[in-house]
Amino acid sequence: MPDKRREYALNAVLALGLLLVPLWAYWAGSPFTITVFTRIAIFALAAVGLNIALGLGGMVSFGHAVYFGVGGYVAGIAAQHAFNGETFLGIAGANQMLIIWPVAMIAAGLLAAVIGAFSLRTSGIFFIMITLAFAQMVYYFAISWPTYGGEDGLPIYVRNTFPGLNTMRPWNLFILCWCLLMLAIGAFALIRASRFGAALMAIRQNPDRVAAVGISPFGIKLAAFVISAMITGLAGALMADLSRFASPAAMAWTMSGELIVIIILGGTGRLFGPVAGAAVLVGFEVIFGGMTEHWRLWLGLVLLLTVLFARGGIVTLIAGRERLG
Amino acid sequence: MTAALLFEQFLNGLQFGLMLFLMSAGLTLVFGVMGLINLAHGSLFMIGAFFCAAAAGLTGNFWLGLAAGMAAAAAAGALIEVTVMRRLYTRDHLDQVLATFALILILSEGTKILFGPFPLYLDVPPLLTGTVDLGLTPYPLYRLALIVAGIGVALGLWLLIGRTRLGIRIRAGENDREMIAALGVNIRALYTVVFALGAALAGLAGALVGAVQSVQVGMGEPVLILAFVVIVIGGIGSIRGAMVGALLVGVIDTMGRFLLPQVFALFLDPSKASGAGAALASILVYLLMALILVIRPKGLFPVHA
């Protein structure tokens, strides 16, 4: 039982810390700090999405960056058409976040339905390689298709808007991202506690037994995969708006690796694992990236030692092995 | 478009496919024998290319460079196996992905520190410069040599696996590792040898390709991902599958990039045709992979473990 209380406390610290530090930065007038924390919140949101597929369902998707990238392109393409008045397959552009977010989620979800339908026919090492290959396919398509920037990506000249908020101000954008992150974590908790989540976790442990009691593993896994991609796609749309740039680099395979790293560093399947992992990864980049250009070498070493000797990630280190819920 | 041009592109595809085979053979061998997914295989390709370019630059001799590249990759492979991989054989694939992802970060930055941030260039050896007349078309001698070398290595590998004691042990290790350990084979040493062999093949591929492209950090990963496509098509663990998959991917990718823009030009205006053709060509091999997965989910030559 003390384990549970420690995890509740840790979760509260992470949720409030992520809110209070930027709030302090807002008063102290440090927009850079707010932007760093916005990045943490967005990466955490993307990883919460992947955590549904990977943490709950045991599906090691090495291509989740593609949904992150597609979300970004939805924001970029919508903004470009809203800007120049042209249409995308007859659909007018939009610069309203409340329109762009659902469209980004739907686009990522549809892509995940197609990719998942192929790759979920396999499992294990095949699944890892195939999700990677499909992500790479979309990546190469994006960089060789000249209409939307190709290799150069797509700039967003004016950040998309949210009713009642000036999204050009760092704090306003941050608070939007923080709220969406908390909503997604809430959704993750609901899914984990639901019958659907129970079936999903049972499939991770033993798909044959689940099939034997009359539940088809394929449908459950595909549904979880699509939900997972939709959340990651939403994060991608936010990231494009933060950097005011829809980049093909957002769907490069290294990004898929980083999303997995965030989850493992934080703690696989843990509610606030993605937040802890994203804070460590972004913090590492900001702190060590300022000291040495070879910070990736140190990140690699830390990661390697974590995998070899400290399994379970930060949340497990502090709150113990038992999962909540 | 002439038959000569088509033939030349086909040879280019063959050459690309054979280099992919050198990469895929090591990957599929390591997976078949040790059950390990190694993302850092592309880094071994890069190490081979860098050491070859640096040694050839120092000594002025391409062949010394080639030997240095292979030796460096094999040594790096053996070192990685002994220090890291050995701890991963019993872990799940997620841990393997993560640890080898970390190795990519370490090896890429390490290469940058050792050789500097700028690309290196490797000259084609004097013996293999110039072109040779193949009847239909003149063809660069070096690329022809790559094809011959690729076929030679493939034959050598086939003999090694099929005809030698080491090959017997490797095949036995694929089937039942506990049993061959019980029969007195030093399984740890065998794993190190297999890993170093795969690394040497990747290093050889990197060194050979280094003379026709620039040698730079990050050159290994695109090849690695294509090698994944190859072994998914061929069947994971199957050397024969890797050969068939590599040739399919090499030829289809090269021919697609050459032919598709011209096909699109028949019904689109030229500027749009080249863009659409290039975009479709870049995803062609992945579509092939998806198609093969639908028909044969375990690849063309499934290995029954």
C-alpha cells in the first residue's frame, strides 16, 4: 500500500511541477523556460499515446513518429490553405485549433488503421520492423512530395488560433498543452480501468488465452493502436504550432526511438511515466546540449545503463513495481 | 529510353541489391542464431566506411583501407557483443531495441569525435577505374566489381554455412541452443564469432559503398531500414530469403526511380510527373513489403524455429 501512496504523491508532484515551474517563469519573465516546458508537455502527450499501444498492449511500435508527423502536417497544411485560400482535395483550410485538433486525430487514426491492419497480422520482431518500415515509407513520401515543402517542411506563418486566447503568447499555448496532457492522462487511466483495457492487458500477457475465452485479440489491438496514434497525432499538431513549422523530421525514425525512450525512462505502462520520461529527455537535451555538442553520446550511455541495469524507469525507482489501477 | 539505359539501371539495381544483401545477411544471421534485433548494425556499416576511408587516405592504398574497414567493424562487433549484447539475449525485444538504439547514439557521436564532423571521401582504386564495355553499354568497372564481390561473398557465405564445421554449429545454434551447449560447443564463443562475422559483412558493405557515396555519420541508418525491409520480405533468419529479398528491393527501388517518372510523364505534364514519380518510387519497396505480408505473413522463406 505505501507504494500506491508514493505513486500518487509522485504523480501530483509531476503534474503540479509541470504547471508551477512555467507559472513561475511567467512571473519571472522567462519565455524560454515556458517553451521548454511546453515541449515537455507535448512530448509527454505523444508518449501517453504510445503508452496505450506499448505499455498496455505490449505492441512495440517503432513507427509512432509518423502519427506525430502527420498531426503536424495537418496543422501545417490547414494553416497554409487558410492563409492562401486554396483547398486540399476540395476542403478549405482552417486556422482554428478546435478544428485542426480533431482533424489531426482523425488523420493519424485513419493512417494507424491502415498500418495496423497490416502490421498487427504479425508480432514480436516482425511487428517492430514493419512499423518502422511503414513509418519510413510515409517519411520518404513526405520529403519527396514537393507540394507541401518536401524536404524543407512547411512553415506556419501565423500560429493557429484558439477562441479567447492569444496563442502567440508562450504561457497561453503552454496551458492549452498542459490541459490536453492532463485530459489524455485521464483518458489513459479510464482505458486502463475499463473492460477494454483489461482485455488489452490480458492480450499482452497471453493472446491465446484471451482468444480461448471468446475475445478476438486482433480487433482489440487494432482499436488500441488507433486510439494510441490519435493521441500522438494531436501532440504532433501542437508541436507544429509550437515550432510554427511542420517538419518531415518529426516523423524520422529517430523520433520514434525517442518516444520509446521517453516511455522506458519514465516507466512502461505507468500513468505519469511519459511525463517523467519527457522531462528527463528534454531536460537532458537543454542542460547537456548547452555544455557539449556531444550530449547524445552521454544520453546513449545513460540509456544503455538504464536498460542494462535499472529496469522499470523512474516511476518504478521511486514508487516501486506495483502498478496502480 | 533505350535498352542500353534500361540494362545499365538494372545492373545498378543488382549492385545495390548485393550491397543490401551484405547488410541483411549479418542482421538475419544474428536474429536467427541469437534471437536479437540489432539496430546498431547500421553503425557497423558506418564504422567500416570510415575506417576504410581514413586508412586508404593515410596509406594511399584502397585495399589496405578495405581490410582496415572490415577489421574495424568486426572488432567493434565483437566488443559490442561481449560488453552489451550478451546481456540482452534473454531480454525481450523492447530492451534490445532500446539498448541498440542507445548504441547508435554512442557510436554515431563517437565516430564524430574520432573523425570530425565533416564527410570523408574514398577514391576508387586505380585498378578499378574507368569503364568496361558490356556489349549493350559501357559500365563503370568499379560497380561491376561490386557486383562480382557481392556474388563472391554470397557464395562464400553459402559454403561457410553449408560446408564447414562452424557452419554446422551456426545451423545447430539456430535450431536448439541448449542442446548444442550440452554437446560441448562453447556457445558464448560461437555467438561472438557470429556477431563479428555479421559485423564484418556490414563493414565490408560500408567500405565498398564508401567509394561511390560520401562517408558520413548517419549513412548507416537508411541502409539498415532497407535491410529490415529485405529480411521481412525474405523471412527473418533465412540467408536465402535475405538474398532474394535484397535483389528484389535493390532492383525494384532502382528501376522504380528510373521508370516511374517517365511513366507518369505519359499522362501528366513534366514538372508534376517527376514529383509524383519520385514520390511513388520512394515508397515502392514498402508497398512490395506490404503486399508480400498479405500473401505470406512470415516472409517468402519462413524459418521454422
